[in-house]
Amino acid sequence: MNAERPDPVTPEAARAREALRSLAPPRADPAFRERLKRDFVTGRIGERRVLEMPATWHRRLAWRLALAPAALTLLAVAAWMVDRGPGWTVMSTQGEGAAIVDGAPVPLASRDELGRRLRPGATLAVPAGAEIELASTSGLVVQVTGGTEFRLPPTPGRWLRRRVTGAVRHGEIRVTTGRAFAGALLRLDTPEAVVEVTGTTLAVICEPAGTCVCVYDGLVRVGPRGEGMDGVPNGRRRFVFNDGRPPESAEIRPAENVELGMFRDSRRGWLEGAAP
């Protein structure tokens, strides 16, 4: 400062300067002192060093946002894998010859091979005089009789995807459900009808004149394709014609009443033990 020239600092700035001068010197960070000591001993003082600065908050946020889609994708894949239905198991086969699975013959005696090929969406054709029984721990057992062509539905997921769809092209299947199926819905399409199963024992029979649905227990919704559906209670049947006539309701067919009762009783113990 020149005595002949007035101090350009304002009184407030001068007071702040004096306050700063009166402060004790800042103490070195212990980690810095230790690093300085180590560099002095090893002779590294004076070397060029890369200064590492912590990322700012907005850079950290941008990085996390960039990773979010990948994390969500991984989460969705994991959820899909965990929720996926348990698949189909071949419980039994009867008769001789070969079933046709997606156009390929598979001997009925080769249950392991049948099990590998019978995946959701596969088309199964059972030869005349034979029978294949499929089951899933999602609470479903399906009996596919001889002369039937059946497209397997997926099995219901554990929490999501609880609505599944299969199809009967011709022939007959019998279906029974257990406690693990509660809250799920199986839709079965035929050439002229739609059948919705929520918990029951029934037969779906595709004949030259149309589709007959016989209900042994529970309630099943049945209707012509593209039209309204009606509930069919236990002990009743509904026939959907393929010539445009109104559907017909009547008592369950006596033969089906016997067959469905035996089918249900034979699998009741297994269904009650099926995992939810």
C-alpha cells in the first residue's frame, strides 16, 4: 500500500480482511499430510498427478437415469421368468400308435418325448382308440380322447397372465380344475363356440353339427363365437350349432355324467395337492 495513495478498499472489506487475517491457519487434512509424507519419503514429490474430483450431483443423476431403462428391462425379464406357468406334464397315456405333435409323430409309449414336445401352443392329435392325460401344478388336468385335435394353452402364471387360451378343432377333451386354479381363466375356442372355464369339471365335444359342452360341477360360460355367452351350471349342457340355429340347453348327457365323475374322482387327490 502506498502512503501517498488512499486505500481503495471499503471499510467493510477492510474489516473482513482483518477478520480473515486474525483466523488461525487451517489444519491440513490428515490423509493429505500422510500422502505428502509418503511422497516425500519415496521421492514422488514433484511428479505430475491426476486430480480426481467427485462427480457432481447432476452427473450422478444423469448416470443413474441412463442405467434406469436397462435396470427396468432386467426387472421385467426376471418378473416374467418367475411368473411363468409351470408347464404341462404327461400324467398317463392309453392305447397304441403315435400321437402327432406339431406334425411330428411321437409314440404313445414315449412319455418323456411327449412331455418334451407338448409345450404351450403345440397342436396335439391323438389317434383313435387312444387317450392322453395332461396336468399342470397350476391346478389343471386335461384328458384328450382319441380322434381329437387340441391346441395346448399356456398354463396360468403365478400372479400375472392368469387368462390363457387353447382350442379344440375336433374330438373331445375333459377338463377338471383344483384349488391352485382359483382366480385364473381358461378359454377354449372351437370352430363355432367359445368356452370360459373358471373352476369346474366339464367336457368339450366337437361334433359334425356343432359343439356340446357338458358341465359336471361348477359353472361354465358358453356362447357362439362373436356373440353373447350364457352360464351353464352343473348337471347341464349347452349345444352350439354350426348352422346358425340358436344354442340348445338340456340336461348333461348321461354317459358324460359318468365319465366326468370318474375323471374328477381319479384326480381329486392330485389336484388338492397341486401347488398354488
